[in-house]
Amino acid sequence: MWDKFLFKRIDNCPLLIFRIFFGILISLECYGAIITGWVKRTLINPQFTFTFIGFEWLQPFPGIGMYLYFIVMGTLGLCIALGYKYRVSIISFTLLWIGVYLMQKTSYNNHYYLLILISAIMIFLPANTDYALDAKKYSTAPSRTMPAYVKWIIVFQLFIVYTFAAIAKMYGDWLDFGFIKVLMAPKANYPMIGSILQQPWVHVIIGSAGILFDLLIIPALLWKPTRKLAFVVSIFFHLFNSIVFQIGIFPYLSLAFTVFFFEPESIRRIFFKKRILLQANEIRIPARRMLLVSTIGLYFLAQLALPIRHYFIKDDVLWTEEGHRMSWRMMLRSRTGTIRFKVVNKADGTFKFASLTDYLTKSQQRKIATYPDFIWQFAQHLKKESAGNGKEVSIYVTSRVSINGKSLRTFIDPKVDLAAEPWYHFSHHSWILSAPKQLSN
């Protein structure tokens, strides 16, 4: 049964058209990052970059280097869409995208992480066997089939994303729609819809639809009787997100994924009209079946483990942020706060307060006030800077944080010298104070 489920040959129309959509969208993402000023604001202007901890060596290129970096990625996207030197193009794009993802987290977005996963998966998929410039180089006829597991890898990856996103929303501030009110408040000045988005009944619809859509969309697309309705709902849902939240290519990438849920005949009729429909029932068992199945299994085991790791870390992830990233906790909370860094000279006890404006952009200042890894990293930077001036210092932080518009609460233990504290990737940091009771209420 599993051999038939995974290794049956099926029409590859969905994969071919997805490759084209995917390449075009990542190209638009990269070129758009330059045009909209994202590259300049996020990677060029900051004098200090918050990388992922452990990747401090990975810094933005100086001068026009990052513009060229994104131009190369955008061009690779076009090569992927055209199926030109596909394997080299998709591997190169994946490595470059991982690089830009790790070198900054001020503008962290779950969608950037998803793009890493999909790009990495696409490296191993036969997406250039037809309707690709690569396919014209071979004397043999272009392949019109793919193993069924190609489809199910994409489907299961999406199921994980949406399901964990739905589960994460099932907490107090979302269920009583309080967070939706906070989320929509900055949209009040939007033309035409701004005032509507402030209405309580709209908050109820948005909050309820957010959970129901994430929870049901994959099953609804898989079940033929509800597939067309689910697709129409997807269009409305993702266009709404695109207009209101302006989150780049993700809504359109999500719509592109739907090609894997429709019958190949439907995809062929719309996008490849001259192509003959293939009736494929052959089952081809790969020579290294167990290695392939084990690799896929281990990958998805990791994908299931990462979103639940915060349950094994002390305190509430909504407060500590420990285990938040790479867990599909999307648009889930609003964090604001205040912070002050006290730099104490160990030699004579004199101290000064670090001026954040001398080091950080406004966007970085908003992040550092409320995120523990940003706070720790900046403390280490101040320590290193002082050491370069021949001083050994202690760093103490006074920080207060508000979650979802609630009252400010002390976040970091002001008695702990953060310059002397190590960083743990998978466990709790005792210098983050316990979550206030009002958080769980």
C-alpha cells in the first residue's frame, strides 16, 4: 500500500507550473526588496546587525554588495522559472536565501523560513523535466511523470504550517479577539476599509476565520467536493492578508501551492493545453527506497518537533519568546516596551547608560526593547566594544514589556550581569523573569 501511495507515477503538470510560479514569485520578492527600500533599511543602513546567534560572522556586504546579492537571487528566480540550469539555480538560490535569512532577524518573518524549506525541497524534485529550457538539451522525450511522494511532501509540509498556526492562535487574547483589536488599530488610516477594520464585529470575523481557515483549508482542498469552494475562500483570504498586512509574496505563494491539490487534467487544461493527458499507473520502486523514506521521515520528524519545543522550555513562549521562531506562530502577538542598558566598569565601579540611537535604527530599537535574544546580543556587543577600549564591564538591563496592549511588566532581571551570561538555544534563561499572571488570563 505504501509503495503505491509514495511511488506511483503521476502526471507532473502541478510540479511544472509550480516551478514557474515559484521562480517568478521569488524573483519579484528579491527585486522588490531593492525597489521598496527593504534592503537599504534592513541590511545597509544599520551599523550593527542582529544576526541569528551563532552566525555573527555572517554580515551584510558593504557598499552596493547587498544590492548585487539580491539582484543575483532575483535572476536565479527567473532561471528557476525558465528551467534553465535548474539544479544549479535552485541550489544557489537556497544557499543565498539561507544566508540573508541568518544574517538579520530584525525583520524576521515566518514566511522567510518557509521559503527556505520549500527551496530546499525543490532542490530534490524533478521540476525541470518538461516545459523547461533544460529539457530541450536532452535527446530523449521530456518526462511527463513524477513519483506521488513529490505531491505529498508539499501537501504535508503545508499541513504542518497551517495546523500549527491554528493551534498557536488558540490562546486567550486571540479567542476573546483582544489581540485582533490591537492588530487592526494601526490600519485605521487605510483608505475605505480602515474604519471598518476597527469594528468589533469585524474582529470577531477575522479572529474566527483565522483559526478556521488554518485548521480546515488543507483537508478542504484535499476533499474533491469542497475543493473549489476552498480555493475561492483561499483567494479571498490571501488577498485580504496581502492588502491589509502587506506581507510580500506569501499570499501568492500560498495560492500557487493549490496546484498540487487539483487533478492534473485541470492543471493541464488551464496551463498546458497542447499537452496530452497522461494516464499513469506505473509503480517504480527506487533502488534506495529505505534511504529515501528514512530521509523524508527524519525531515518531517524535525518539522513536527520544532513547533512544540516551547512546551519543553520553562514559562510561556508568549512572554519569553523562547521557542517562538520556526514554529509557525504567525501574527500572534504585539510586543512593546522600554529598555535601558547600564554599562559598569568593573575596575572602578563607574557606569554610563548606552545610547541606543548611537548604535541602532528605529526598527532595531523597537525589537531590542522586547526580545531577549536581541537584548543579550546587544549586551555582548557592548562588552566586546568596551574590551576593545581596554575595559572589563558588566551589563545590567532595565526592561519592561507589554504584550498585546496590556500594562508594562518587568521583563529582564535587573540584577543579572548579561555580559557574563551564556546563551542557550533550547532551554530557558533564568534572567528572563516569570510571565505575569495577566498574560494567561
